[in-house]
Amino acid sequence: MFSIIHRAACRAARRPSARCTSHLHSTSGKTYVPLNIDTNPEPVQEYHYAPPISRQHLPPYGWDDLQMRRNFGDPLSEHDELMSMWGPDIPPPGVKPRTALIHFLLAVTGFTGVFYTTKWFLTPEPHFIRRTYPYDGLVSDLGGLAENKARIEEESEE
């Protein structure tokens, strides 16, 4: 078992096996080999990166994957998350931020207006009489607080 781990550590350290014979001892008596793993964040030089063009600008048909607008084996952009179809939307040309804000506020005003029109003018009154309670809205029965007061019974003159 140790030889398998030793060989794997030597391969990971990218050293010839003849030079990988020195072992370090830990305080518990076990031997281990320090790994020299390459952590260079530089991109791979042989990889052909795609140009940084958003997939939203590409034509919608003629792809192996129509949803992502990609063909099998196409190289990925460095910022594929931003350039994919799921990335931020690209505004149409000629729309200024002020115009977009005005359109958004008009849409919010329209939805709010439809909601309040439906709530206050188009909702009919209930077909029943709401229940009222005697003894000052059952204040003493509900705990004696004015916040607990139910609807007060109205005295009618009959």
C-alpha cells in the first residue's frame, strides 16, 4: 500500500522515481512525501479561447445545442458564465438607461393601477353581514385590552 501512495506522490510531484527516495518523518513516525503541485493560475497556452462575444448576439438556429447556441467541441470563452445565454441580458441598441427606467416605472405603475382598481372598484361587497359582538366588542372576554376589541354591536332603533 505504501508503494502505491509513494508512486502516486512521485508522479504528482513530477519528479523521476530515482530522485523520489528521500522520505520525511513526521512526529507520529509515519513517512510522507511533500507534494510539489503546480498551482500556477495562468491559463493553458495551447487552448484556443473563443472570442468574448455574448451568445445572445449569435443567430438562434444552426447549432447542435439550440438553447446555449453552441456546437459540440466549440472552445469556451474565458468568461463563459457571462457570455452564455444565462448571462446578463444585453440591452438592445439605442435604449438609454433613462428610457429603460421610464419604461420600468410605467410598467410598475400600470400593474399597481390594475391591482388597486380591481381591489377597490371591481370587488363586490360581501353578500353577508359581518358579525358584531356585544359588551363593547367583548373587551373583557378577550383579555381586557383595547387592541383585542372585536367589532362593536351597533344599537339599532327598532
